[in-house]
Amino acid sequence: MTMQLSCPSPILQHETVQMAHGAGGRLSQELTARVFMPHLGNPVLDQLDDQARFEAEPGHIAFTTDTYVVSPIFFPGGNIGDLAVNGTVNDLAVGGAVPRYLGAGFVLEEGLPLADLERIVKSMADAAQKAGVVIACGDTKVVQKGQCDRIFINTSGVGFIPPGRDVSCRNLRPGDAVLLSGTIGDHGMAILTTREGLSFQSRIRSDSAALNGMIAGLLAAAPNLHAMRDPTRGGVAATLNELAASSSVGIELDEAAIPVREEVRGAAELLGIDPLTVANEGKVLVVVPAAEAQAALAAMRLHEHGREAAIIGKVTEEHPGMVVMRTPFGSRRIVEMPLGEQLPRIC
């Protein structure tokens, strides 16, 4: 971590982020000691060196990075902090990796209330503890007011893939079953309705969650699992199109089998948005051989984040690279890759 401590009992006189907090001097040290270390401190991070050191494991190392600019930074079901941890954990887990270490980079806008920053950092610590990962290193930069929207967070993650495990978007085979761990569109619609001040009879909450615990049980139940992806930006539509293209296969979906909460469906219809294209932050799409589909489904439903899991389709030799939906009326329609981002700053 590129922030050093030298004062044992710092006292911050400011209640908002100042430019000097990013200058590497005493205020930087005080910010680290007051806000970051009380929540994120652990034996790896406590060394406060310019790099984290940890033991390697057999197999392969998985590494990922992502940047979070969600607006608003607080939303029903979470905030930018736990979202950053959960999203990076999930990016590792869907590749078959066991997530272990995260790094966090913060871009703070001058004037951000320190109470808001501390709330975000605490939520990151709670999310990391729940996911069983360590935030091992980090960095903070401060920009002048108006040059950043309060706070942006970059998280990088390291995990370990056991020997012999091969989970990849290139592994789909005709006859495979396609499973979904639960309802779609919750996160995207929670962000949009909060941002626009829309009210519905039932408040829509984000599904933000770390899925590595559920995925560990899933891999044990379906050891020949072929592929997993978390349908974030672009939603289920974009993710399935990417999978079909990567493996040069077709995917057929059963519209009636895809779980959507009624409040999400209602909000999407009101706004003219297809729930299939809306971002999710606590769901996973899974492709397994047909013989392991029921075991995979049962394993997901045993976990709190997979209670509403469903088999939603299958992989086919027909129409390679395309996703086709069977409607409840017996017709078929093409599920196209979204042309652009309907909901900006969704994560």
C-alpha cells in the first residue's frame, strides 16, 4: 500500500476530503489511520509496504480488475464499496478460481464527507469478510472538486484455480443445460429507480452479493461444469450472446423459465426496457452437461443466493453464435446483443 504511517495517534480536524489528503503527507497518513486501517486492517495490509506479499498455490493464478463509478453511490441493497468487493470476487469465482486477495484504489473528490467515505470503507470490510477475501493493498488519490463525482473505486483481485479445473466461455457443447441462479434485473432497476426518484409499491433492491460460496458448492456438485459468467453490464442478453459467440454454438432459452420479480418487470415495462438487458450484480449464468443439470440446480438452491435458481435453456448446434428465445405463445425471437449501454454508471 503506498500510504505510510508515522504518527501513532492521529486526529483529523476535517470532516470532508481535502486536496492535502492525497498529497502523501501527514493528512494522508491521518486519513489512512482514521478511515482505512480501522476497517480494512489485516496482517497483510498492516505491513504498509508498497506491495503485498503472499504465498502462491498449485494450479493457476487468476487475476482481474474493475473500476466502479456507480451513481448514486448509496442505493437500496448496497453502496459503491460492497459492490466493488462483490463484483471483483465474482469475476474471479466465475472462472473457477478461489478468490483470495483484493487491491483497492480510491479516487476521492475534494469535499466528500468523511462520514460517507468511512461508511463505504466499512461496507467493503464487511463484504470482504463475508466473502473470505483479504484486501491486501490499496491507494488513495484526491482530485479537485468537480473533477470526480464524489468517489470512484478500482478493485483488482487475485485467486487460485486448482489443478485440472477448466471453466471457460469456450467450453460450451451442444446439449448442455443453461442455468441461472435467480431473478434478473434487480441491480440495474434499483439503481435506475433510485437515481430517477421513481417510486413503486415495493422498493426494488440491488442483488449485489459475493457468489464464491455458492459457486464452491456448485463446482463440487457438477465437477464437469463447462462455463460460468456473471451477467453484469448488458445483462443476460449480452452475456449469453458472448458465450454463444465464443464457443460457436447456439443457445435456446425458455422465456417462461426466466425468473423476474414483478416489481422489476413492472418498472422495466414502464421505462421500455427489456429485463434481459439490465445489469445484475449477484447472479451467475452456468452451463453444464445435461447429465449434471439437476445436481447443479440443487446445489444452487441450497445456498441463500441461489434459492430461485432455474434451468432456463440449452445449447444447440443450430444458429451458431445466436441466442433464440421460445415465448409462452410458442413463437421464437432472437435475443440480440444490446447495441449500447441503456443504463450508464450502473456499476
